[in-house]
Amino acid sequence: MANTKISALTALTNPTWSEEFVYAYNNANGKVTLNTMKSFIAWWWGGVTTLNADANIWELAEWFYETTYNLYYKEWEKVPSNSLWTRKQMLFVTSEWTGEKWFLVFNVWHNDTTYYWRASFWYSISSSQWICKELNSEDYVLKLYEPWPSENAVNSFQGTMLTQIVSEITSGTNNLRISSSVVPYPWVTYSIYIDSVAAGQTYTIGLGNWITNPLNIALPTASDKKCFITVLITSTTTGIVTWCTIES
């Protein structure tokens, strides 16, 4: 071994990161692992891994990355950016001791002389467990008003579910109510649009706990008509009916 040229040694192309090296510093000898060297040099001297293909954040190790490809925080959902123009993304991934991945992505892109940027963050635990929020997105507030997927019954008022679309509503009483788990925002108006009624069915809109109708606004009773209802949330547990239009 002592007489072997370095050029003749077998290259290590698939390290386990537990390989050890000897070192001498200030007359003290010791050893250090490849994993320690990698972490120390990268974190303090700007080491970054380039991703040369689309990547799932929940499958990445804790590290810094750069890429021009898509980054997915859940299955089939990529971190917001514009993939049609020249683009570059920087990704920081950190991990808890239990393995959950948290991320921060900063991406930039341009078209001719028009320049854009966006930052996204939160966690990517698996292909189905995730949250992705955007920083300083100019249309973020407007996105809160996008209606939730159509259902056939009225749901409780909660969180960012500002608009409900109810299709093919069936017979019975649907009470206006407030969620006890994901509370709504006080002094925000929540809307319900019943856009269709199931064939041969009628429905009634009632008042659940702590939802009142002080303006005596007429609500649907045994109706087979479309309607639009608004409720002003006055606290995390109370609200008042402010409008109801029933199809003529």
C-alpha cells in the first residue's frame, strides 16, 4: 500500500459517508469521517447539490440544492414557478430527527426583460401529506376566494373556505354552522351558492348553534330552487345571516 501510486488506487464512486480519514492539526492526530467533511465544507463554504431532473422534496436529504427542473411538494403538484421561461430554483431542505422534511424554495425567471420571483415554504412529509405556502404572492389573497370542490350538502364555515359551491343538494335540513376544529376568520363574509337541487328533492336551510338571523332574511324552506347566501362571521364561534337570494 505504501508504494502504490494514487493513480493506481480503486476509485470510491459509491461512498457510505462513514469512510474515515486521518488528519494532523497543531501536533494532534485524529480521524474524521467523510460525512463530517461533507457537512462541514458544504454548510460553511457554500456547497450546493445540483438536481438534474424533477425531484420530490419528501425524498430529498437535508441539504442545499439548485435546479432548473420541477420540485414537487406532493404527488403531481410542483412548487409554484413558471417552467415555460428561463428559470432557476434554490431549495433548502431541513429534517427533524423523525425524518419529516421542511423546505424553503426561492425561484426566479424572466421573459425578455421582464423579471419575476417567488418563494414557497412549509413541509413535505410524503406524496399525500404536505403544506405549501407562498411568500409575497401578489394574488395570494384572491386565491382564498376560489370555491371549494362541489359537494351535495352545506359544510361548516371554516378557515379559508370562504366560498362553498353546493351541487345536487338533497332533501333535508342543512344548518348554517361554524367549525369547531378549523375556526373561521372574524369579520369576514362567507358565501354559499346552491347551484342545483337533486331531481325530486327539496331542502331547507336552518340556523345552527350561534348563527343568528337578526335581519329576518328569508331562507329556503322545502325549496327546489337555487340560492345564494352570505354570512358575516362576528367571532370564531358566532355569525349572522346578511343576505339570501332565492331563484324565482
